[in-house]
Amino acid sequence: MDVLTTEYDKRKLQLLLKDLLKIGCIKGFRFFSMYLRGREELLLKVQNEQVTSHPITQRFVEDDVSSQHGRENQNEFGKEPNNSHDDKPLPRPYDSMMLSKNTQRNLSGFHFLDIGLPPASPCETDAANAEYSSTLFLIAAYARYKNPYVWVRSNHHRLISFTECHTSQDEVYQIQDSPLKLKSTTNWRHKEIKLWHIIAEVVRINVIPSPRNPFEVDHTYFDELSPEDYILATGAMIFLLQRILLHGDHSYQTKVSQDLNELMLKHMKMVQMLAPEMPRFERFHQQQQTPIHQQNPTQQQTQQQVKLNQQQVQQKRVFVPPLQYSYEAAAQMN
């Protein structure tokens, strides 16, 4: 039985790691942004309070929002449905929001060595880039722990202030590398919990007031992109929103569906707008792959002219518009 349990945990952890790679680079959310750091770690930057959408250049680099200390306490723990994950955020415990040292030692399997559940990188590494308007979290799925955990990387005092526990600076320093006490990570081995369940719980704990839809899309982000990047970014977002709708019944199901429908319409409009140009560039790409002896004189002359101009650019540093010859070659094929 232990062997089967171990194999089950390994397989489940591998699926979570795959989700980290697929989801960790998706951008365009209103309340948070993600940065994939390695194979096992995902940095989650969450706004401290609900504000209007901010520019694309400030995502995961700088926010111009103000923070607020304090938040209304949540209701007490409720029982979860038998067939679905309860997406309600973790209520504010009276003692602490972190796993206790004793619990960490038992979960780590090294209680006799007095080892808890520290992350791979110390808190000081991430705290150096901390911001007043947002809080940084680390979601990691380390193989040695066989379970995902979430660590707070900045603004520890702010999260602790949500509780009725009065903690000194020294006590905060001692618990800063302790993982959060989350329902999603606690029930991960026993329930069908995905990466977005963990993200949703963290967002709803941190943002003031708690958003009805933690995955609300910032549509202004996509408006700033080029047409090609727009198609890629919206396609990635559509992929994630579809998976959220397919796995579990959430309280934010309707809101996610509305964002998904709007994104799909915009995505298809952009694809249709670029569709007339795609055959030309495909033919041009095929021409570039055709051997010289199989090309007609016009194609050979065009390629020779391109190579000649490229040599001139390298030797004389002559400025040549980068797309000029692509358009010329495409026009020659009409």
C-alpha cells in the first residue's frame, strides 16, 4: 500500500509540475501576475487591494497602487462538498496563518532532526524586490516534500495583521520561511485540486476586498500588444479559463465564463484580420526553403538581392528596413 501511495503522489506531483510550466507564463490577470522560476517554483505577485487596471509595463515590475492594512475576518471553516473543492478562502485563524513548527516537522518526515518545510531559496532573496502595493508569494512543488506549499515572500506583517494574533518583529522573522495554512494545499493529496485552486485561494486571502472572481481578466493588457502577440496571449488565456471551467464548480464560474466568451470573440476577430496575410508569408517561407536550382529567375534574383543588401549592412553598416524584402518577395509571387 505504501508503494502504491508513493507512486500516486509522484504521479500527481508530476501533473502539478506540468501545470506550472503551462500556466506560469500566462499574463493578463487583473489581481495577480506570475513568474516561472525554475521547474518547481512559481512566483505569484498579488495586489493588496482592488484597483483599476494598470499598464502593461508595470506588470511584475512596478505597481502604482496604494496598500491598506487590515481586512475583515472571514467566516469560520465550513465543510467542503464531497465531490468538489471548496473555493472559499481560508478563514483568519486566531493563532497563526502559518503551519506550526511541529506540523512542519511531521509533514517533512524529519521530525527527529527538527527540520521543517523551508523553501529552496531564503526569504531575503525575494524580499529585496518587495513592494508596498503588492505581496509576493512562492508556490512550489518540491519533490522532497511530495506536496505543494505556499510561502509568503514579502509583507509578512500585513498578512499576520489579518488575524487577532499580535506578533513581534522577531517572531515574524522566525516564521517567514514557514508555509501558509491553506485548504487547497492541505487537501491536495485527498482531493482533485489543481494549481488554479491554490492561486485562487491566495488571491482571495490577500486582495482587499476579496474579489468575487480571482481570475478576472485585465482586457486592457491585451489591447497594448501587437497583433501576433495578441493572438498568442489570448490563446494562452483561453486555454487556462477553459480548464478552470472544466475542473470543478466554483463560485466564480459565471464570471470566468463571461471573460472567456469575450476573449474568444476578440481572439477570432484578430485571427480573421490576419488570415488574408498568412498565405503570402507561408508561400514566402516555402520559397526560402526551396533550393536555388529549383527556383525561377525572378525568385533567384530576389534572394540574391537580399543577400547582397545583407552583406552591405554588415560591411558598411547601411540601415535597411527589416521587413522590406519580405514584402517585395511576397509581392513578386502574386
